[in-house]
Amino acid sequence: MSEKKEIIRIENLRREFIVGGEKVKALRGVSFTIREGEFVTIMGTSGSGKSTLLNLLGCLDTPTSGEYLLDGMSVQSMSKNRRAMTRNRKIGFVFQNYNLLPKTTAIENVELPLLYNPEVNAAERRKRAIDALNAVGLGERLNHKSNQMSGGQQQRVAIARALVNDPVIILADEATGNLDTRTSFSILMLFQELHAKGRTIIFVTHNPELAEYSSRNIVLRDGKIISDTINESPASAREAFENLPKDND
Ligand SMILES: Nc1ncnc2c1ncn2[C@@H]1O[C@H](COP(=O)(O)OP(=O)(O)O)[C@@H](O)[C@H]1O
Ligand SMILES: [Mg+2]
């Protein structure tokens, strides 16, 4: 097997916060490389540093020290503007609370990241948004507003929005955290489908059961990696979904 392209490389990443005059070490030297096509779950109990790490990987925050290469580019050496542009073009985010614009249609929510892209005109923007919504199974709900959709549908819109710029990586923070078991598995199925199509995904969760569905699992504890394992044969989320009881009583 030939070595795939490196999407993310971090070396000895540290992040400290000063709270009430005391130093909180959220990340204490974290290193790994993620290659194209990996589906990585990052686990750990609450407070282990998962969100801090994801915010650094997503260029939403900067480390106290350490190196970060995204798609071969040094994130530290970028200007603030350049970093914001890189974030918009190279990263798709999916959050626990969906972060959709309220009272706004699915299609408008998905078009949003493209508004900052001068290379894409209005017609192309619309086409790409429709394609992305079709890809997440929402082709019939293009003009539904966020408040008219279920949690699972809203998360699909958020995933379509994350895909629309064709990012090099998708970063998800507790993406199934607010969803019931059945809906969680349907979203997990979607992530597995995206992975099968070659997408690179980092999926942060506190739920250890989800490790068997990804191709690699990294566990954090107290700001350090305590294990990093490859899963040669991930379980099928579709199978798990189909074996769930149909009603929850
Ligand atoms: N902005 C912040 N200011 C101060 N402390 C923070 C901040 N963000 C995270 N922390 C602290 O860093 C540690 C790791 O937090 P976090 O990354 O949110 O963990 P997780 O997502 O695994 O629950 C915790 O002790 C948390 O209180
Ligand atoms: Mg968190």
C-alpha cells in the first residue's frame, strides 16, 4: 500500500490557559499525523482536552507551543487573515449544536461558506449547495427552515455545509451528542459513507462505543495521548442501525 498524503501533522502541541491566576494545562504535548482517507475518532472523558485539540486543528485557536502543519502548510506562520481563509477553504466543521442560522433555509445555510469565496458565483453556489444536500439525503428539504427540521435533519444540513467547500478534512465535535441512539447511528452511517468516498474525518466524542466504527482511535487523558490504535475492520453503522429496536418503549 502506498503512503497517502499527510493532511495533518502536529508535533508536541501544548495549550495552557490561565484561569484565576492558575495555569491549566489543557494539552501537554500531543503529536500525530493524519493521512488522507482516515476516519479518526478522538476520545477521552470530559476535560481531557478533546475540544481544545479540535479548536487548534480547526485553526480556531493557536497553541502555546508546538508545530501544526495543515495540508503541508505551517499554520503558525500564517497571518490571521490567511489562517481564516485557510480555515474556510480547507476545513469543514460539524458541531454538537449544529450551529445553523435560525429561520434560514437548508440551502441558504449550506451556501454560507461559499459566500466568502470570490471564485464561486451565485449560480455555482446554488448548484454546489444542492449537490451537498443531495449527498446527505436532504434533496427533498432544500427550502425547509432550520426550525422546521428535526435534530438529525439539522445535523445533516450542518454536514452538507461542512462539505460544500470540498475541504481536505472534516472536524466533528460531539456531532451525535444531542441525538437519540437511532438518529446517532444514522448520522454515523453518513460519516462512514463519506469515509468510504475518501473523505478524511476527525470525529471527537466522549462515547467509547463509537471507536469500533472508525478506522483509527486516539484516546486522550489529561491532555496527553494514552493510546492511538488502527482498526482494520470497522463495524458497520448501517448494520447497527438496522438492528436497533424500531420504537423506544
Ligand atoms: N478557554 C478556556 N479557558 C480556560 N480553561 C479552558 C478553556 N478551554 C478549556 N479549558 C480547560 O482545559 C481542559 C480541557 O478542556 P476541553 O478541551 O474542553 O476538554 P473536553 O473537550 O475533552 O471535555 C479543562 O480543564 C478545561 O477546563
Ligand atoms: Mg469538549
